[in-house]
Amino acid sequence: AIAVCQTCHGDQSRLAAATAKADPNPHAPPHLEAGGTQTCGDCHSIHKQSEVSCTDCHRGFQFNVK
């Protein structure tokens, strides 16, 4: 399913660059291996409210998920 998302939104590096001003950057998490790719569905959803998986552990993070 990630290939479907990347058709319009680009790959991991493009997403990280697009959200580079966010602190922390949700598309460049420190837990991701160099060159690694997140699963879009970890945070974004089509049929239900999206939520940030980072906040499962990092409760102080504030994100506006679209």
C-alpha cells in the first residue's frame, strides 16, 4: 500500500524534506534506520481518524495529522 501513497506524495526523503521545519519531523524519526521507510498507515488512515504513532511513547509531541 505504501507504493500507492508514494505515487502522489513521493518517497521517504521527499516527505522528510517537505516537513523539515516540523520539530520533531514526523517523516524523519530518529528511530528509522538510514535509508529506511516508514509505513504510511502507522499514522495516516483513509477510513478512520489518523493518529501519530510517535505519541504512543512520546506523549509530549504535538502534531497536526492530515
